[in-house]
Amino acid sequence: EDEDEDDDESSVDDDAAVAPPAPGRVVGRVRKWDGHKGWIRVDGAQRQKDAPDGRGNQEAFLERKQVRGGVALRDGDRVEFTLTKAARFKNFTAVDVAPAAAAAAAA
């Protein structure tokens, strides 16, 4: 599936002007979400070079408790978040996740 295509399932308006993320935050798209946990695909220019695979982190794990205000997410939603790396996990984790348009409005 082409990630650049507009996804009718998305609950975020991609046509809205999206400001660059706040310092220390990154933008990506929800790749897989079951309502409780899932994965975010990090936008290419923001991938972390110290990722476990050595090529730059492509995805971050997401838990529902990290979604700002309990906003309902769907596969394909564009979101802004902070990446963290827990010592016990190989992957990065997304924290303080918000729809990209809402994050830009709150800034």
C-alpha cells in the first residue's frame, strides 16, 4: 500500500496546513492501530540514526496511554510525538502522541 495516498479511513485532515513539529518532536503516520497499541511510521527525514538496525528508526511502538487526551486514532492518521528508547525494548516508543493538526494548533 502506498503510504503517500490519502486514506479515507484517516480521522485527520491531511489537507489542513501542518506546521513543522515543535523542537524535540517528530511526525509520522499511524501504520497499524488496534485501539490499544500499534506502530507509527516515522517520516523519513526525522528517522533516528542510532536506531537498532543502524539504518535509522522507521517505526515507533505506540500505546493508548500515550495518546494525548485519549483521541481516537486510525490507521493512516498523521501524528506528532516524542521518541523515547526504553532500556528493556529494542524499538523506540512514541510518547505524548497527538494528531499533527491538533499539535500544531496547540503550539
